[in-house]
Amino acid sequence: MMVPNSGDFSHPDTLAVLAGRGLAGAELAPTLYPTTTFRIPSLALGRQMALDPTESHYYTRNGNPTAAAFENAMAEMEGAEAARAFASGMGAVSCVVLGLCSTGDHIVAQRQLYSGTLFLLQAVCPRFGIEVSFVDCAESGAFQAAVRPGKTMLVFAETPANPGLELVDLAELGAISGPFKVVDSTFAPPPITRPLDYGVDLSLHSATKGIGGHNDATLGVVSGTAELIASLWAFATLQGANAAPFDAMNGLRGLRTLGVRLERQSASAQDLAAVLVDHPKVVSVSYPGLSSHPQHDLAARQMRMFGGLLSFDLVGGCETAERFVQHLRLAQVATSLGGPETLVAHPASTTHAGLLPEELKGAGIGPGTIRVSVGLEHGDDVVGDILQAVEQA
């Protein structure tokens, strides 16, 4: 009987099931290689293995067969030549920024970013003499206008942005010549958007979120050309933020159901956004699937689905937000996203708690901003729970 080959299929849902099986035998489930080290056949071969960024049987900080299976699967999903897995999304972000940039270099990044990335760019990069300019990601031409020819090494984007769901025009970003273009696509995994298709150099994910999908894997991944991933490999091995085999196994398992999970979460998020948009206790709702979203047309062009994340602002700020979370019965208050449970976060006091008031404003976060990661519960139950909590807030 012929074994299915992922190269024969192009639909992302099918790729999610078939990708990354090149290292497997007859087994269908991901194989765990918990070992930290491997026997070396000879000294000459050992030297070769130590310097090979594709070697997965030398030392697990360099590479591991389970991590390699996950990396290969993500590369196939992204339409990339290669990928590198990390111990977290921030491990991936740090490797890209510090692995590509040196003293004297310049970075262009958007203001609307995950707080960990923002802190790295604002507080850590200047310590190494790396200058960073911030732009509004939704402003047409803003990234290009901030590029300094011969000096800008990296353009860093995040789309949809956390937590306001602002979008970056990927075609416009990919057309920028000179610097490396990197997109954090955590909120839009490959079944939704593939940044590399638009000329972006590296696609990055906190695979802890939707890709892992079960809140049991802490994982990051970067995909791109084999040459660029190999150039990051040396820094990654020194950085030491390599993916643990168990987390890579869970990431690969999560990938298998990614497409169907995103369909369910997107449908429920669309329903929830539609109910909240006209509620008298809600100031505004941000969800790319709403026709009222200022970038809805862009979302329709570059997203196959609109995702399971939405944010809204409650009338009354922090006090109303506190009452809102106290009245939740199904949704749970937690900082992650993309898992089977519907999770609610108050960014100003959790994910972005370290930002100054002006930085929160720049990131589009108000005192009453609520982020919802819609889970896999029945959509009617999710909508009903959020609605009753809003009404009692």
C-alpha cells in the first residue's frame, strides 16, 4: 500500500496531517527521543556532526530527531526550505534579533507588539548598540519610510498584532528591499496566513499557542531559507534556547489537528464579535472578520480564516474589567491563547503589565481592553458566557 506523501498535496489541512513524517518509520504518532546525547561513530564523523546545522543525532542542544520532525513539518506548512525550533516563542524572537543584528545596526519594528518582544527591542537592543525605530503597523508605507539604506538590518512585524488585532500588509512588507523581513505570525498560523508567500524572509511563531494547541508545550519556531536558518543555527546553539524533545513531540501532535481547530475557533470568534459589536457596555470590538474592522479588506486578502482571537473595550475601564472576569462561568482568566479552553486576558494587568501608560496607548491597549482566545467549547456556550459577564460587569 502506498504511503501518503505530503509533496502530493497542497491544502494546509492535509499538510498538517502529513508533514514532518520523513524521519518516521511505520509509526503514525510522533516519536519521542528524550536523550540528550548520542554515540559518535568516529572522531572524524564527530567533527562533521558538530558543525552540521541539520544534524539531529549529535547533541540535543544542536538538534534532536523529535525536534527535527517538528521543524520539518513546520517548514512544509510554511512553504519554507527549513525551520528551527526553540524552547519558547521569545527564544525564537531573541535568536532572530540578536543573531542577525550587531552593534551599529538599525531595526524597524511596529509599536503594536507582544510586550516581551517590545521589551527586548526597547531595553535590551540599545544595550548592545542596536537602534530601533517604531512605526504604526497599520499605516501604509510606514515600515518602508523608516528603513535606513545600508544601516537597517531587520524589519520586524507582528500580524495580527497582540492584543488589538491590527494587521500588517504583507505584500507591502515583503516588497521592502535590503533588510531581512521577519513576521511574528503567532495569531495567524499557516492554515490562515503564510508570510513567506509574500516575500518575507522569516516566519516566526510562539508554537506554545495555536500550533501546540493544548497548553502543554512551550515552544517557538522560525522558518525560512535553508541558508538563513543555518546562519541562525550557530547563535541558537550558543543561546541554548533549544526545543525540548517532549515539547516538540506535543507541538507535532498539535499540528495534526490545527486546521479543524482553527475552523471551529474562527467560527465561534466571529459569532462572539458580532454579538459584542453593538452591546451598550462595549466601546469597541476588534476582530478582522468584522466588516467594521478598519483593515477588513486586507484581512480578506491575506487570511484564509480570521482566527480565534478578538479584543474588545469595556465601558468603565479597569473596574468594569474586574467585575467582568469575576462573572465568567466558562471562560477562564489566563495569559496564553490557542488552546481548547476559552481564555480571557486583561492585557494592561497581565501580558502587557510592564508597559508605561504611553506605551500601552501606543499599543492600542486601554484600561478596559479584554482579549479573548476562543476555545473549542460549543460556540453558543462561549457567546452566552461572555455576554452574561459583560451584562453583569
